[in-house]
Amino acid sequence: MTEWNESIGRLPGPAGVPPKPAMPRSSAGRRGRLARQRWVIIVLGALLFPAYGTSAYLWFDDRAHLIAAFTLCSLTAVGFACFGVRALEAAQLSAVRLRLAKLRLARQNSVLQSTLEHMGEGLSVFDSQGRLIAWNFRFCELLDISSTFAAGATLRDLLMLQTARGDFGAAEAEADVTGRLDLFYRDVPTTKERVTAAGRVLQIRRCAMPNGAILSVYSDVTEIRASERKLIEARSQAETANRAKGDFLANMSHELRTPLNAIIGFSEVISNELFGPIANEKYLEYIKDINTSSLHLLSIINDVLDMSKIEAGKVELAKDVVQVNSIVGKVTRMVGERARSRGIDLTALLPEEDMEIWADERSMKQILLNLLANAINFSKPGGKVCVRVIPEKPEGAVIEIEDHGIGMNEEEQERALQPFGQAKPAMTRTSGGTGLGLPITKGLVEAHGGTLTIQSRSGFGTTVRIEMPRERKALPSDPL
């Protein structure tokens, strides 16, 4: 229960029960009492009238003076009665207003007490003399003190109790309390945290009030701090696991690439029959399959390693001036045979004046190869694939790859941009792929400081738009 000192207007009441405000008496009762008091005044005036008349008769012996005396007495009595009635009405009105003001104050006091009691934080107010003039039950609960103790406590009493319990550690009580008393009024506003003897973490916010009092708000942040510690531990574990994954992939890269290169090299020698013809054509067919499968496996390993570097932020870019038209021409020639084998019309729309961008040439080739390979693989036989280079702004270059293939809806686009995600698994099984092409491409574009966006409709084709910065100053020069 909130306790209010009478110096701030708390109305006394039983423990745990808000004080019941006094109700004003009814208006009918007030009118009856006012009427009785008015008659008392009139009767007093009427009694004064014969008194004044008797005095006039004794002092004046002629009729003229007697009439004048009686008239004066009458006017005096009437004036006295009117003045008394008006004064009485004013007093009654003031009393009513005072009672209404007390009623409003009592109601406000009750609402304020209820508000403080329903706060989730503890609250205390110590005046400039160190007296506890306001608090709520949550304050007593968080500091582990009784309401009885708080009712007559001072700041020194509270600090002495906490010091005796060992809340502040091992310290000499009197000296420690004196230092804390001085700091209490000087170190404001402030926010600090303290761990109680029960293991509860309290956040304490203090600020000074205009009359020299100090308002303190106590919040229990034990669960919040525990959650933060768990998040830090989880992040540390994730970073450790990520480093372990990187080390594993680096080792596996060496362990897998070495035998694969041997397999690829020997299979090429055998398939080309460099040391003589192979009598059985079936063996020649098998060795070509071995070579193709080995190259495919090496490609998958390279994709996994590239994705791992991108996720770890360790992509190394050897940036230099790159001619956009030249690199687009090289890539279209590399995928031209695949497009012709499927009857797909591959065209490149390039500006007359070649553009230059500051980028890594090998990465740019990989970006365009991945996008053109996807466009060709997911286009229908006899379809069209177009590469456009658009000089939109002096500081940026835009490259668009458009196809009229199977397209993707929004859900499929999100899935395609996730590592190992495949927009249409059924199509991917027939056309091949690991689901790393688009994520690697997006990561390489962003490593250059560019952006990749996709516009697609299921059944109507896809347009991938790459915006690359042209200025060297707009690109990070150090490896990610």
C-alpha cells in the first residue's frame, strides 16, 4: 500500500484500504440550517427594536424625537439583520467550497495511490532532510523491507539496514553510510544497477525534484540481463562454430581438390587418347562420364567454398578498371554454345560507348555466368535471353538479364535467394544445380557495393537487374 506523509496531503486510513473521502451533506440540509440561522438573526433584530425604542422613550420626551428614535432603531435592526444574513450565506458558501475542494483532493489522492500501487516498478521519494515521504509496495518488495519499517524510515535508516545485511559488501557501516548519503543527493540524475543479496538485478534511476527531494525508480531487470547473457553466449558459440566450419571447409578444399584435379587430369588424358587409342568404345564413354562428373563435383566444391567466404565476410576482390562491354561479350561467347544447343536466341544490347567500372574481373565474370546460365536453363526451347547494359547515372552502371522462361512467384524468389534454396526443385533436378548460384551472385554484387533485384512472374519470365557503382571512391578497397 502506498504510504503518503501528511506533508503531501495523504488522508489517513486503515492499512491496505484507501481512505474514504468525507461526503458533503445534502443541499436540503444546508438550506434548512441556513433558514434557521436567518430566523435567529431576524429575532435578534426584533428584540433590539423595543430595546432601542425603550431607550428613546427614556431619553426623548416629545413626539417628534420619539418617532425619529423609533425610525432609527428600525432601520438599524433591519440593516443588522440583512448584513448578518449575507455574512452567514457567504460563510456557508465558503464552507461548501472548502468541503468540495477536500473531496476533490481526496479523490485525486486515492487515484494517485492506486496508480503507484499498480506500477511494475518500485518508487520512493526522499525529501531534502532524508525522510521517506512517498513509496509503494513494489519498493518494499524489491528492497526486501517491511511496510512497517518504511512508514517511519529515513534514508540513513534504510542504508544502515542494507549495510548490516551485506547488500553493499563488506564495509565499515558508519563510514559507508555517510559516503552513500552524500553521494545520494549529489549524483543525480543517474542510472545504475545493483545485485541484491537474493541475486536480483535492480536498475535504479534517480532524479532531483524542484523542492530538493530525490525520486528513485527501481526496476527488476534480472530476466533481461539473463536473456542478454544467453544471447551473448549463443553468439559466441555461433562464431566458434562458424570458425570451425571455415577451417573445415578450408581443409576439405585442399583434401578434395587435390585428388579431383588428378582425376580430371588423368580422365582428360585418357579421353583424348594421348597414349594410344582405346579399343573398347564403352571404356571411352565411361571415362568421359568420369571427367564430366569430376568437373561438376569440383564446381560444387568451389560454390560451397565461395558461399562460405561470402557468409564469413572474407571475399577477396582484386579490383581494377573493368570494361563492361568487353566482359559481357566474353561471357556471352562462353555460354553461346549452351544457348544454341537449346535453340535459345541469346542477344546483347550494349551502348556505343564502352563503360568502365571499378570491380574484380573474375567476380564479374562469375556473376554474369551464373545469371546467364540460370536464364538459359530455365528458358523454354526456342526462347529468348537478352543482356542489356544501361548507363543510367554517371556514378552507376546497370546490367539486366531478361528471359521469357518459367518465371517465379514471390515465395519462389525468396527461396531462390537462400543458400541451397531452389525456386522449383523439380526443374532443378532436370537442369542441375545446387541452389547456390543466386546467393553467390547476390553476395558478390553486394561485396562490390552494388545491388541485385529480381522482377519475375510465374510463367512469364524473369528480369535480374544489377546496379554496380562506377567510382572507385564508392567501393571498399580492403577485402571484406
